[in-house]
Amino acid sequence: MASVTESIERAERLLGSSDPNGDYIVVKVSPKSGCCCFHCWPTAWREVNSHIAPFGPIEDKGDARVGDEPRLVLECHESGPEIVVPFLAAVTVSLSLVTAVVNLLQAILKSMEKERRLHDEVTSLHRR
């Protein structure tokens, strides 16, 4: 599992800068159980990639800078997606950034729920 420090370092590389104070907001979305990688959740990640277009796509434990202003980074991990936002950006562009993060979180959660239902249906077919 990637550490928060590693996630922030990747985000800084993608953003091409770092927060002057070194502060970041990291939002982690974790499924109730199991892996949440690109291979285990292909439908969910396809939908998330569609949502973040023209940025990305994210593939195989990858990451992408999302948005021009405000900018944030979305990372795909086996333990679940992470959104990394420089704290200073969160303070200075607050309303548009909050909207961008909320919209991205909604897209992720909707796609994960749809994928989970698909997994449940396939599992129930195998049990019969």
C-alpha cells in the first residue's frame, strides 16, 4: 500500500509544483473489502476515466492530474482511489475546488457501487 508521503510526491510531480507550506488534503475512497485496482474494477475505472476526460486515462495503478484550475491528482491504488489536493489551492479556490472534488467523489462512488452490484450478480450466478 502506498504511503501518503508517496502519494503526495507523485502528485507534486504531476502538478509540476508543490504547496509552499507542504500541506495537502488527501481523500481516500476504500471499498468495504477486496482490491480496487484497474484490473479488478474495470467498469468503475472506465467510468471514472470518462468523467476525468480529457485528463488521464488512469491505467494499472496509475495517476493523473485532473483539471486546469483548480488542479488535483487522482491516483488508482489497490486499496482504493485517492484524490490529492494542495492545501493552498483548497484555500484560494475553495468553491470551485470543493465542487470538483465532490463531483469526482460522486463519480467514483457511483461507479464503484455499479461495479460492486455487477460483482454481486456474477457471484450469485456462480453459487446456483
